[in-house]
Amino acid sequence: MYIYNVTINVENAIHLQWLDWMKNSHIPAMLATNKFSKALMTKVMVEEEMGGITYSVQYTTDSKQTLEKYYTQDAPTLRAQGKAFEGNYIAFRTELEVICEQ
């Protein structure tokens, strides 16, 4: 099992609008690709020196191969849908391989 983690720091000025978009548009669109079985959105509880509010969204997928299909088939379109918020957030992405779940 793999987790595709996206960590995003969002400026306070657009925070509520962005959060609504994530919960009601973007995350459902990610799940609608049928490449992820679930999504977990968390708020990072450490204050960043740069300010803003930081979130982590973890999308669970069955394999590296499925994640690669997401990158080629869906990522460009889904990432482009966030253009309205461009310049008001910083995001970085991490791939995690689940070794053990207890």
C-alpha cells in the first residue's frame, strides 16, 4: 500500500475559501479518479515562521503503479484546478510506502 501525501501551507487571507474547495471539490475529485481508496486531511499543529496554516492530505492507493497512473492520467488536470489559489500557498508532495499497520 502507498500513501501520496500532499503538505500545503495556505495564507490566512484565503484559508477558508481554500479549505472549502479542498473538502468539497478537490478531494472528491481525487477520489473520483478511482486511484485512491481514501483521503485523510489533517491540520499540522506547528506554527510556521512564514505564517499561514498548514495541512497534510494523505491519499491511500494500492501500489506505486497506480500512483504513477495518477501522475500521468489525472495530476495535470487536477493540479490546474487550483489555479485560483496560485501564489497563496506552498505545497510539497511525498510518497510513502506502508510497511506495517497495527
